[in-house]
Amino acid sequence: MKLSEMREKTADELQEAIVEWKKQLLESRLKLSTHKLEDTASISKIKRLIAKAKTVITEKGKENA
């Protein structure tokens, strides 16, 4: 998901997306520990998505205040 797409979503939708990404992150970490994860870069990509979403939520909070 691109940053522009994130900015179009509401804060609640972003929170739900963060929960899903955290689940994916946990699954990826478990696969990594069992040596079944082929794309190790996916862990950093998911972490960046979560960080971007949190940043957009903070921006939306500042706009409303």
C-alpha cells in the first residue's frame, strides 16, 4: 500500500490494517525461525508499512486538533 493510499483511509481503517500487518509480521518471524521464509525482506517491508500507517494516523490526529 502506498502512502497516498494510506492518507485516503480513515484512522480506524488504518488501525485495522496495522493489526493485520502485525499478524503477518508474527507469521513471517515464525517462518524465519523455522527456516521456511524465502523472502526475508518481507519482514522489513511489513515493519515499514506499520510505521508509515502510524505516521499517517498521527498526522490525521494533528489535523483534527
